[in-house]
Amino acid sequence: MAEPQKIQPKPTAVSAPYFEACRDGELRLQQCVSCGLHQFYPRIICSHCGADDLRWQAVSGRGRIASYTVVRRGVSAAYDAPYIVVLIDLAEGPRMMSQIVHIDADDARLRIGASVCVEFQAWSEEIDLPVFRLLEEQ
């Protein structure tokens, strides 16, 4: 019997540089040349000022947990539960949804405001996606 497959994102002309960077182990976001702000998800114009002069910029991959939930029953057999879905406020400004890895769902260190950094996880043979791990507080 075939292994269950996770839902696969479909890169577009606009989002392809993002997925290529993830495959290379680098988090890149669009940055507006006009106002200097970063944005996520990829689009054709700046979500802040409306300019259409965007460039892809490598970012730190660091951030803080804005919110999270523990999924105790996966949406299908392809998703091993429990897993932790998070909203991350990246150091560069944008908020992105992802997953926390390398921590038990009931670990007390998992909290809003906790510092995180990006890693990349193979989602399929073609797609790697950013996931995050907790940083030890200084």
C-alpha cells in the first residue's frame, strides 16, 4: 500500500524563489525597495506601500512565538500527531505560520514569546519547508 502523502504547496512564478531558497536551507523574504519593509507571503506588490519593486532578501530566521496550538489528531495518516502549529513573528517583521519541532507538545518551555530559529524539513522530494525550534533563553 502507498505511503500517505502530505498536502503539497504548488510554487508559482511569484513564490518559486521562496521555495528554491528553502530547498537551499535559507529563509528568504520579499523586501520592498521603496519602503524597505519585508513581507510574507510572496506577492507582486508591497503589502505596506503598494510599490511593485520587490527583491528577495535572506533573513535571520529568528523570531518569537506569537501563538500556537497543539494538534493531537492529525488531519490524515500523513501527519504524525501530536504536532505544534505556530505563528512566528519574525525578527524582520512578518508573521508566518509554521511548526515547532524537537520539543514535546507538553514541554513548559513552549510558550508565547519564546525565541525560535528556523530549520528546514523535507516535505516531499521536491519541497522543503521552514520549521522552527526553540532557542535557549539567554
